[in-house]
Amino acid sequence: MAALAGTEQWLAYLVGLISGQYYQVLGEKDKGAFRSVTAVSLAIILSMAAVRALREFATRSLTVTWRRTLTAALHSSYFRGIRYYRLNVLGKRPRQF
């Protein structure tokens, strides 16, 4: 998970550098370098989208797994021994005055 977050931050840094590369290439009026920068930029942006989607998927999968584990632990604690009986049966008895 940390590797995905680190990779995403590194790619975000590279995306930030793209505009500077375009300014340099457009200032030099170099058509071949423009195509090269465009291809590299496209690869960086597509990689950024893939890494972000993978990180989101991993985060949501972990959230569901942790929620399922916590719910199972709470249910097993609730139904252990006589707790369920005491809470739901004895707690509903009418009070005698």
C-alpha cells in the first residue's frame, strides 16, 4: 500500500514537470522533441491513472476486509456465553413493582 502511494506521489511530481518540458520544446520549435515529450507525457499520465485506480481498489478492498473482520469479532463476542440471553431475554422481562 505504501509503495502504491509513493509511486503515485512520484508520478504526480513527474506530471508537474511536463509543462516545463513543453515550454522548452515549443521554444526551440523542435517537432521531433515535441513528439517525444508528448509520448512520454502520455505514458506518465496513463501510468498515473492506473496507479491511482489500483490504490483506490486496494484501499476499498482493505476497508471491506477490516469491516468484515471487526463485525465478525463483535458478533462472536456478543453471542459468546450467556450475554445474548441476558441482554435480549432478561432485559425484556416486565418489571414488578
